Amino acid sequence: MIRSALLALLALATLAAACSSPGTGVSYFPPGDTTDSDGVLDPDALFPSDTASPQDTATPADTTPVDTTPADTATPVDTATPADAVSCVVGNACTDNDPCTVNDQCVAGTCQGQALTCDDNNPCTVDSCSNAVCHHAPPPGQCLIGDACVPDQQPNPSNACQRCVAAQNTVGWSNADGLKCDDQNPCTDGEQCSGGQCTGGVTPAEVCDDNVDNDCNGKTDDQDGACNANQPCVYHTDCYPERVCGYWPSDGQNHCSGPCTSSASCPPGQVCVKVPGSAQMAYCRDGVVGLLVNGAGCADDSQCQSGLCTGVCEDLCMNEQVCNAANYTCHPVGDLAAGQLSAACSPNGSGKANGQICLTADGQYYDASVCASGHCDLLATTPTCAPVCKSEFDCTPSQECNVVLYGSTEDAGTVPFDPQFTQATYAAFTGCYTPPASGSGAVGQQCSTPSQCSSYKCLALTPGDPTMYCTTLCEFDSECPTGMKCKQDGLSLTSAWLQAAGTAAPGGITFVRICKWE
């Protein structure tokens, strides 16, 4: 079976452009489309698509989305200081002394001109005239980059060390110096953005049993000091906290395996695959010789070295930074009925880039199907296409990275966390979205509700201790504050997105990596 592309991850019911009410809740799958037998999962499975209340034809206060009115149809703003009316004689030449008008004529004794045309036909600019010069500025709080409107603080999809900072530069990316980043080099750790580049990494400590020369000293696992070779495992706790228990096709057994972000971060001959039953975890396993490489045509996941087939073999991605090829975006793929969810780098096609308003061509609805990422932040005041994510570092400061989609059944390949762990575990997917108003609590600060935390996550982090702390999804230890590390845990399927969709499942969990106490 070709693993279908989730072309419209969790669309909030194709909201009418002039109506903000999402309508009533519906079942997870719409009638007649509970499988992926047609090759495409229903794009708007979580929110009602065509059941919203009729559009209110009156103009509601402050609910008109940005850029939904056809651009530049109004007379450009004349910012010149209006001159006193100039008297004239009908039939004689005259000037109205306004540099932003042309074709001045005497009308009823007063000299009047036509406004200078400044329409640049770009919906992402506010056109105006000053001293006979046309100006085309982006809307307040946005950047105009490559003829696209980019919201303030939106990361550059091609460079994690750059963002739109409207206060600094409205026509280009600004360097986000000081942010933590990943240079995709397995021999460095603790990198930070400097001058728009990911730099300053240090050599990490050796991790045993992951088949990776972590400290880059030419010795791997059992050859490096007291480390032992890869160990077989039954539960994730057999490998906790640095590794996970993952299936290896070479011997058909589970082994303690190192985490990864893409196949580029795995040793030669290994591939990065998603951990079954997880939301944003992946591990390195042995590659199978003779299988198809990325880009080759395929009919089933088992034919591809990457384990992902969407008509062609594609590479795993868990966030946008892995898809660094031009016009490629990370989007979810999978089979919800089988409980399988992953992500792949694929060409954008006609899909809109992250940060663009996810409005349909007719201007009537917000719909994730127009986004290359298959995900639209429909909880934001102005819904825009948003990326899939592994941590809050992949999102804007106002967004949360949390579960937006999960399988309808448990994945048969899920490895139990522990013999005493009995909760139902589901494969899930995480995306960037705007949660309810969050607080300022930093990671590690004690809390009682998510609204107290800047990450909108308040969890008990120590077994047997009910005390809750602000925490965040993570990929690396470097993303956690001093005294905490990035470790595996179970996250309840009760995110703000799922609650808004009416599909929260308090009894189910998905595996994630979060910042926990050492």
C-alpha cells in the first residue's frame, strides 16, 4: 500500500473568511472515508468542513482576516500634506501643487488632479505615495520576503538561525543570534546561532550501544572504553534514558538504538526511522541492501531503504530543518487506520510556503490543503501555513509544538515502554499552532496549569512525585536548561489543539522526548 500524504493536516473545517466560528464537532473520520484506500487521508478529519453556520454578511468587528480583500484595489494612500485648494480658470492649465496627482484640470474653478497609480498588484504590500514616489511596504508586524508576507518571528525555513524581525528589517531575514540550533554534525553538540550561522558546537560524550562514534575519536561503542556492543531489548526502559528500543530488520530483533533527526545523522549504512507509537522520536537502524533509494518509484514502504513510500521513496523528516532542498517541505504521511504516522520531505508543488495565509483560491475558507506542509495554524487570529515540529524551537515564540494528529488505533510495531506500563499508546504527529494565552514560566519552573508556562506544558517529571514543572518538547540535551536532559516520556493526547477539535483522548498517550530532571 502506498503510504498516503496527509495533504491537509487537521484543517479546522475550512473556516469561512468572514466567520470565525468553527461549528460543531464531528467524528474523527467522516462517513465513508475511514481508511486510506483512496490513497489520500481526509484533509479535514478533525474539524467540520462544510457544517459551519452561514456566513454573517455584516462586517464583524476585527474578524476580517489579513489579506482576504483583493489587494491594492483601493486608491493608494496619499501621504503628502494636502495643499490648499488652488483657484483656476476653466479651460486654462493649472496645478494643484500635490506631487502625488497627475493630469491636473480646472473643475468648477478649482484645480484638481487624479491620484498617482501605485498599485503593484502584490497582495502583501500596502501601497502609498509620498512626494511623487510610490512606496510598497509590508503590513505592520510582517516582513515582505520574496514577494511573500512573513509573520513577525517566523523562522526562515532554509536557515534556523534567521527569522522575520519586522522591527529590524521588513524586506529580508534577520539573524537570530543566541538561539540554540543543530548543525546536523553528529560530532558537535551545544551549537548556537551567531551571525546567521549555526556555530560553536563541542564534541559530545560517547553514547554506548548506538553504533555511533559520538565523540569522534575513531572508536565506536564496545571499542570505546567500557562501552558494550548493541544490546537486545524488550522495553524502552532497557535502553533508557539515552536510547530507545527499536526493531532491526537484519536479525528481526529489537536493539537499543541511538536517536536521530534524519538519516544524515546516522552512521553509514543505517537509516533514520520513526519510533512506532511516538509523536516526534526517531532512531537509527540498519539499512537493507538492495532496497530502493530516495526518488525511485515504489508501491509499498517495504521497497524503500527509508521505509517511506508515497509513490516514490522519500527521506524521513521530523521538522522543517531536515528538508533543506529548494522547494521541499516536510509533511505528514501515513495510514491512520493502521495507527502509522511519519513524515517525508517532498516537493511543494502548488502548496503555499510556511508563513503564508492559508486561504483558498476563492478567498472564502482557511484550509490546510493549500499548505505545502499540510498544516495550517487555524487557532491563530490570522491562520497561516505552519510547519511540523519536534520542539518549540521549530515554531514562532507565540506558538506551541504539540500533538495535532494521532492514529485511530495502536501501531502493532510499538515497543512497550515498561512491563508495568499499560496505557494505550498511539503514533501521533506534532505541529506548530497558537495555543490559548500562555504565561512566562520558563522550563524547570514549578507550575499548576499549562497557562502558566511559556511552552504551554506543565507536567509531573519525576515518577512518584506529583509536583509539576514547565517543560518543553526537545531533540537534544542542549535544548534543556542546566539540571535537565532530553528524555523519553509519555504525553497525554490532550493538547490545546485536540481539545479545540473535540478529539482529545485523556486515556491515550504518545511517546515524546521532553526536558526532564537529570
